[in-house]
Amino acid sequence: MRCGILRADLVLVHKHRRELLLLCGNSVIRTYRIALGPQPAGPKQQEGDGRTPEGRYTIDWRNPNSKYHLSLHISYPDAADRARAVAAGIDPGKDIMIHGQPNGESRTGDWTQGCIAVTNAEMEEIWGLVFDGTPIVIEA
């Protein structure tokens, strides 16, 4: 892909650093501080655990009418996540997103239920730089 500041070709999340990077090729084009869920250490195991998944996924759809000021859906759970959950007899969870603040509110610290949150202004910028089909890698 031809790089420029108009489009990211990879979203990279470092959970322990609370950092989301937008890359084009090997170049970082934007960096953001993020909020996660109340139990951010370790990969998401099941619905309600307050964790963010870890692994390689895709931004597969977007919601312009989100109750969290725009949201980009992450393709969790994938087939491996679902198989692991079935084997364990648990619900893997769903609706993991990158999103802004709750409409009408502003929050700090780790407050999501497993999503990745940024400020509303940052979400507007990410919305314009990340297209459906963009890979996302979420690391511990």
C-alpha cells in the first residue's frame, strides 16, 4: 500500500503502555493514550471479564451513531476465540470496539468493559484514518 497521512494500514495496541498507534508501512503516523477495562492484564476470556482481547483482528465495521461518540468494531471473537470458549463452556463476549467517550460524559482511567477508549477528538481523527478491513494487533 502506498503510505501517507490519509490512511493507516495497521492499528497497533500496546495494552500495558495504554497506547494505540496508527501505522502506514513502518511509519507511525499517530499515537494515542487509551483507556481499557477494569481488568486489563491478560487476554479476554469471557463476557464480563473487563479485559481487552489480545491477538490479530480486523476493523470490520463502524457505528456513526454509537453511544460512545463513534466506534470502530474489532472482529473479536474470531474462530479460535469461539472454539476456546465453547471448549470451556463460556461465552467469549462480543462488541469490542475502539470508541470515544460516552455521549454527554467524560471519563478518565480504565473504565470500559473491554473496549479501547480515546477522547472524542481523537476518535474523530481515528475515524478518518482507519478504514474497514484495516488489521489491528493488540499486544499485552
